[in-house]
Amino acid sequence: MLNRLDIPSRARAGCIHLLISAAVAAVAAGLVFGLWYPGTYRLLAGGQELFILLTTVDVILGPLLTFAVFNRQKGWPHLRRDLAIIGLIQLSALVYGMNAVFEARPIAAVFEVDRFRVITANQVHLPELPQSRPEYQRLPLTGPWLLGTRPTQSTDEKNDVLFLSLEGIDLAQRPAFWRAYEESVADAKARARPFSHLLKQYPDKAEELRSKLKAVNLDEASATFLPLIARGDWVVVLNPAGQLSLFLPLDGFF
């Protein structure tokens, strides 16, 4: 029975397919984590979990199917057709998965009144893209922007912001209000709280937090922080110039 199944040949074919699939997944990982979800953004936007889930299924699916169908007794024309169908299924799954990862990519970290918010491509209020500044009318493909939001300029605009926020569309999601972070840095510094507040809120993590602060050449006397709305609880640590220096997985709303 085992001879008829030709387990060694099936296993060899499955292993070759696994190596090819792993190589393709590695190239895809370079694109995803090198461009779309750089650095900590793979955690802030959930890209790491999503990519691992999708590629694990894809990498395992193809070799298993190859192991199941590979049988030299079918003859090469029949076998090539089976392998081509498997390759097509696997490619379709990869394209679907990469598109999902692309649509969920972070396109900006936006300062919004008294916090930062990570905005993904599928959260942007697209009807307002033509109303944004020219440099923001095309969503980035090579990593997220760092943006601020301008103040409302009229009563009608304030009411519009309020009504859309009730529909779940926050200010940071609206391209018409985007501006360069440099124009909002003074507001961010004014709203930021001393890093010492984090140490008091999380005394059991104080030494770890000091160590992470030291790693980016900051000291607790000059560092500040703001809450960051992302995937999970986060805060962003600012240096004295108001620039983002460190992301920490802590709840900053206290």
C-alpha cells in the first residue's frame, strides 16, 4: 500500500513546493514590513498578525495539496495540470491576502487635539481626498506620514466635524483637515504630559520604561507622552522638540 502511495516522492514534491512558497512569502514579507508596515507600525496597525495568518495558510496549503495529488502514475500531462491548478489556487490566495494587507496598511500617524491616532487606508474618509492639500491627495505606498490636523474655521465646520464624528468618522480620518505635523507640533507639546506620570501610573514597569527611554537617548525629566489610538493600548513618547521618539504598549488615557 505504501509503495503504491509513493510517500517519498510525494514528500519530496511537497518539500520543494514548501521551499518555493517560503521564498515567495519572504519576498512578500519584505514588501509588507519594509514599505507598508515599517518598524513598530506592524504592531500598531496589526499588520504582523494579519500577514502571518494569511501567509501561513497560503504556505501550508500549497505543499499539502501537492503532497496529496502528486502521483507519478498519473502521467506528467495529468500531473502538470494538477500542479498548475494548485499553483493558481495558491497564487489567488496570496493576491487576496496581500490586497487585504495593503488595504489595512497604516497611512498616517495623526495628531488630533490631544492624542495621536494611527489611520489605515480603509479608515480614510475618501470623499475628502480632493479637498486635501495636493501632497496628501494620494495615499502613501512607502510608509505612513506624520500629520497634524488644523483647527475648524467656522461654526458650520465645527458642526460638520461633530456630526461626522457621531457617525464614527473622526477628525484624523478626514483629509480636508490634514496638515504637516510641524504645523501642529506646538499644540502637541502643549498637550503632552510629563513622562513621570507614566512611571507613577505603572510603577511595576518603571525600570523597564526608564531603560527604553535611555535606549532612545531621552531622560524622564524632559520626555513627555500622549495617548495613541491604534490596535491595542499605546502611548507615544515625545522628545523636547515634540518629535515622536518611542511607542510604548500602555494605556495613556488616565
